Amino acid sequence: MTAEDKSMGSPMKERERLLKQVKEDNQEIGSKGQQLIDIKEKIKQFNEEIRQLDMDLEEHHGEMSQKYKELKQGEENTDTFIETFEETKNQELEQKAQIEANIVTLLEHSSRNINCIKQISSITNQELKMM
């Protein structure tokens, strides 16, 4: 009977051992499943964070691009001003000289008219009647 007990005991022990192993494996599978769910959630959070950072970076690049365009336009305006300064200055000086000459001509004309008016006003009524 001892041999029979051994042979009977051995499959029972093996069954218990296997049941115990199955339970442990099931617990480990459950634990790993929860870890997998946690990791997937973290991946989802990281992907959302990456998406947000990409949007922020894109917005920042847009702002930097706009500022660069504004600076570039300002530089072009300054370059154009410097390149045309002498020519514009000379044109303005010529225009100023012409205006000054016109003023002198108008003052001379006004002076002659004033002299004529003085001469006319100095003529008396008597002299007018004689004319």
C-alpha cells in the first residue's frame, strides 16, 4: 500500500502543485494586465503631452517667423532709405532752392506793386480831374 499511496500521493501532490502554480500564474497575469493598463494610460498621457508641446512649438515658431519677417522688412526699409538718401536730399535741396527763388520773385513783384500803389495814392483828386 505504501507504493500505492506513493503513486496516489504523487499525482495528488502534483495536482496541488499544478493548481498552486496556476493560481500564481493567474495572479501574475492579473498583475501584469494591470501594469499593461497603467503603462498604456501613461503612454496616452505622454502622447497628449507631446501633441500639446508640438502645438506650442508650432505656435512659437509662427511668432518667431512673424517677428523675423517684421525685422527683415525693417532692415529692407532702412537699406532703401540709406541707398536713396543722397538722391532724395539733393532733390529736396533743389526744390527748396526753387521755392526760395519763387519767394524772392514774388517779394520783388509785391514790392513793385506796393510802389505803384503808393504812387497812385499820392495822386490827388485835382490831378485826377486834370487827367
